[in-house]
Amino acid sequence: MSLNALKAMLAGLTLLASSSLFAAQITVDIGGVNSYGEIGDPANSIINQFIGENSHLTGISYDINVTAYRPSWLEELGLSITNSKGTEGIFFNPGIGDWFAGTTSYSGSANLVDLGLDFFVGNDGILRLEFFEDFDDFGVNPDGRWNFGTITFEYTPQADPVDVPEPATALLLGGGAMLMGFAGRRRRAGKASAAVTA
């Protein structure tokens, strides 16, 4: 293997290792979850998911079926996606613009980084999901139901570099050692051929 080919291979491996090698996903089954009132209503369904200390939420994708019971509208069904304290996060309303009651399906995805909506969970690593209604219709209880489907969250775990060594660093150190060994071998081979010709 030539030195140039070895350099190209190591550069490619380094790029691969330093790209989003640590991206992770968690999928939440939302089947049978009810929403009763506005955010903070004690009857609302809450799901806490551990995704790791200070993890960075970067994307969401969903394929769900929901029902809004009359007089509620599909637009009113909401999901609060926040850190455990509720101080950072986003609101997700799959039926935005559907000003009527009924049952329907929604699917799609969003890159939260591109939209400027990405955020970090806290030190406890909890991603908090609260299923709520934008408007609490008092004539019906619950106001809505998330019938079936899943929501997938994309995130990047944040690890303490002391605890978990970075693979890109190990690749760079290993690649450097290999290059030094290869260069030393070529130098020794060059000196041996010069001694034979002299």
C-alpha cells in the first residue's frame, strides 16, 4: 500500500469518525394516550423518557392517528416536548389548521437544528412529554385521544470526555502511529539500498 493511499484511507476514517457517529433515536408509542386540558392540567398524560444527561434533541418524526371529541378540534391536540423542568423545549400540534372534530392520521418529520428549535435536556437526562389541549372544552372529558402510532426523537447524547474517549481521537492517534511506523520503515529501506549500491 502506498503512502498516499494510506493517507487517503486515514483521512476518510477520521472524517467518518468525527461525523454524527453519536446520533441516537428513541421511539415512543403514543397509543391510547388521552389529553384533557391545557398545559399543567393534572389529568394530562405525561411520559418521561431518559435520553442521557444534557442530551441534545435534534429531530422528530411521527406517524400517528388522533381523535378530537366534539366540541374540541384536531388543531387543539398538543404535545409539549421539554426538559424535565419545562424551561426549554417545543410544542407539537400535528393537526394545525384542522378546525374540526374527528379522527385522522398525520405523519412527517422535522430537523429541529435547521428550524432553530433544537434544545438540550438537563443534567437529569429526562425528556418530558405532556399531552395537552390548547383549549379545554368543558363539555367533554377527555378532549382528545392519541389513538395509535409512534413519535421518534433524534438526539445526540452528551458524554463527559474523561469518562468516554472520543473515537475520532483514537483514530487520529492510531493513524499517526501507523504513519510514523510506515515512514520509519521506508527510511530504513532507503538507507539499506544506499548501502548496497555504495
